[in-house]
Amino acid sequence: MADAYDRADIEAVADCYDLPCAVYVEDDVVVFSNREELKDAMRVQCGKSYARGARKVTNRVVAESISKSHQFSAWVEWDHLDDEGHSLFTTNARYFCVAGDDGGLIIRLVELTQSPVNYSTEDFEWISRRRFAQA
């Protein structure tokens, strides 16, 4: 998934998620109910990261839980780097996953334990507005 983020391959990143998917940020939660919402949100966040100077993303798995019925969680530290490889900011997240049939990971839920400086759940209020407008 880090390679897909690095290439800004939103389609490949979205392929890793089982939807609907909840993302917990501090005391708030955003639920992405479809692929377009998820991809739109990723574009917003990638754009904000790029505007802050981030040009590359690296990750490090800090810890993993023991797999039970192919379900596990992983704590991941994401480092957002500038052109010269210097760290600008860090995101820490816990991913609740299941092993896919192809051996890949499928993300079912995300908890941001250290949010990136540019992340705001207010950025995603349009999701709720769009859902209400369609109802």
C-alpha cells in the first residue's frame, strides 16, 4: 500500500479497503460507504500533504496482533518526506485487517492514533451532505 501511496495511485489504495469502512480520528469518525467517497477523501488529503511539501511517503509496521481467523491489526507509522527525504510530519494508524484470498490485506477499519497535521474530519462533511441530498 505504501508504494501505491507513493505513486499517488488512488485506485490501488482504494483496492485495499472493504467498504463501508470507518476511520476514527480522535473523538470523531468518518464512514466511507463507497469507493468514490474514499477516493475523493484520499485526493483531498494527498493534495493537502503535497501543499505542505510532502513528496514521498514511507511506512513502518510498529506492531501486529496475533492473527485470529485471518483477522489482525497492525500499528503503522507513516512518514511524510520532502524532496530531500526529510520528515515533515508523521501519521500513526492502527489498521484492522483481514487476509484476502490473494494473500493481500483488506482493511476493514482504521484508527488514526496520531493524525497528520493536515487531517480534519471537517474536510469530509460533504460526504454527509451528499448522502442527505440523495435521500
